[in-house]
Amino acid sequence: MRRRVTLRGTAHGEARIREPLGTSLGAPTLAALPAALAHAEGWRREEHRYVHSLEGGYVAYLPESREIEIVATGQRGVEAAGDAGMLLRGELTETFEAEGEGVYYTDGEGGHTPASARRVAETRAQHALDHQVRDALHAAQEAAELREAAALESDAGSRARNELDRRTAEVSEELRRDAALRLEAVGVQARNAFHRVLAVAYRDAILAYARSRGALGVVCAERDGVVDIQFELEV
């Protein structure tokens, strides 16, 4: 008697780096950054951070620590099987009865003599008896398998889980090494995405400063990714 359990899961691996912004950006820009991220295309708020998905990873801005986090990620499906088996032994003690019929003629016509009739009856009885024994053995085997099935399934499932854990850990380590190799490329995407929003934060910080100082003739124009801001201040 054997049972096989197959389990499937997903292995994950990642590599990450954090870059502080507090020393490179001024307080007004940092203050304007959350609002810019909240309205930027492709960015979403997740608990206490802003996240942008990338090919093979993501970039996140953490307002509390004023850092950007660049993460290269990878995942792969994992499958493992566990087998368990046991030899069923048993003894069946039961009484069986069977009958068989044979026909004969007193004059022995057609060879149907009492002796031939007895042989036919005995053969038929034996066939009926064999059929009963086979049915009883089959029923006993099914009952025994049913009794042991749960334990066998549990054993196979435990083996499968152990193998799945081993395979998941193995594949996760491969994915972590691969993510570390891709972190630089993901970082290029990440910084490009973040700098586009950072430009908006710079713009908003400068415009807020100009308006707070009563600037005149404030003009803001953007062309080909370049922001041009003009205003006049009385000194």
C-alpha cells in the first residue's frame, strides 16, 4: 500500500539597499516629497511608505527615516512530493459455504452419469466458494487500507512538507544570489523613477517659497523634462 502527496509553493529571494536623503535634500523639498509621491503616476501608499513597482523589483520612499529603499526581487514556483508505503498483513478467519448442481440420467444418456454430475456439481461449488473467498479478501483489504490510509497520508504529507521546505530554501538562496546580481540594474530604474518625482517636489518647494515671500510674476513651465521657474522678489 502506497500513498504520494504533492505540495506546491513559491520561493522568494531579494537583495536591497537603502540610501539616506536627509543630508542631500533640504527640508522644504523633503516636506514637499510626500505630496508629490501621493499624486505621482505609478506610486502607491503602503502603510508608512510610498512604493513604485519596477521590472524585477521595486523602489520605496520611507518618510520617517527619509530614505529610499531599492529592492531587486525574484520568485519561482516550487514543487515537492512525499511517498509513504507499508506492507499490509492480515489473517482472515471465516466459514464459507457453497453449493453446486449437476445433472445425470439414470440411463447415462449423453454421458450424464452420476459420477459426471458429481464432478460438475463439485466444480460449480468450488467456483462459487472461490468467488466468496475473493470477495471476502477484497473487502478485508479495503477495510485495512481504509484504517491505515489517514496515517499513511499524514506520513507522505510530512515527507512532502519537509522536502518542500528544503527545496524552497534552496531555490530562495539561488534567487537571492540572482537578485544581488540584478540590484545595480534595478537601481538605475529606481533612481530614474524617484528623480522624476523629486523634480516635482523641488518645483513645489520653490513655488511655495516664492509665494510665501510675495513673489511677483511667478511663471512655471516644463518642457522635455526640464522645469523652468521664474519670479521676482523684492529684496
